[in-house]
Amino acid sequence: MKLTSKKKIFVQIVGLLFLSGVFIIGYFLVLQILELPFRTANDTLHKNESIIVLDFLIPAGMYIREENTIGEVVQMRYNKHATLYEKSLKHMVELIPDRYRYVANVVLFLFWTFLYMTFLRVFTFMGYGRAVRISLFTGGCTYYFMPDFSQGRVDDILFFNIALAIIITRYYLKARKKRMDMKKKPGDRGQK
């Protein structure tokens, strides 16, 4: 049974609505869990001999009060204290003017992209276009997780999204061209 184009669009919209509903429900469920009192929830899990307990969230050497929520304990656990080296490096980086830091970030992103493209071109028979798109995406992923010259995650997300936008645009243009070719030559589809 083949679906018409309107039915396909309807199925895709329903699927997207269902997926977005799952994400929204999951988001609010996580928010509710993070608002629970930590000690009460952990004691209940221990009493019921649950497989998963919250002991791994307790930071070393810290006392958890009765009124602390799970979200506060998670923040205490993953709130990293900077070392002397990190503090001094931060002050040195702040001495560099902003525009030079942005140029250094672009060069760093292009460096990671170049490394991946070199690997793909040398060790595979991939074409330049595909290699550039994949290397931009993997370079953006690497740049996101590696240290750079700017504070915050804005530049990390920007480089990752630029690479993702290029891939999505290329896919859209290719699909559009294919649709246009199918409309132009309807009688030639079955012939070779």
C-alpha cells in the first residue's frame, strides 16, 4: 500500500508531534525529579533495595542537609573548582583582545576540520564535498569538547551548528534537485 504525498506529510507531522511530546514530558519529568529532597529519595531507594541509588551523586567530604534537593546535590557534585593553572591561564587569556581570541577560535576550529579532512582524504576514497561536510561536523564536535580561547559555550555551539546547517542545506538542495528532475522527466523513469 503506497501512501500519497499528503498522507506522508501527515504521518511525518504526527511522528514529529509525538517525538516533541516525548521530549517535553521527559523535560518536565526530569525537572520534577530534580526538585525532590535528596536524602529522603536516597533513603527510600536504599530501603526498597533498588538497583539504582543516588550515592554516586554525593560529593566527597560534603554533608548533605535534609532540605537539599537532588538538583542542588548534582550542582555540588559537578561544580568544578578551578586549579591554580586554570586560574592563571584564564587571566592570561583575558589579556588578549576579544577579536584576536575570536580569530584564534576560528583557526582552532579550521585546524580540527583540516585534520579530519586530511584523514578522510588520505585513508578513504571519499570525494572532496562529502569529506569537507563530514570534517566540518566532526571538527565542530571536537571543538565543542576541547578547550579554546573563549569562556562559555556560545562559540562551541555556533561552530557545531554551522557545520550541521551546511549538512542539512546540502541534503535539502539535493532532495529538491531530485524532485525537480522527477517532475521534468516523468516519462523517462522506466527507460534506461
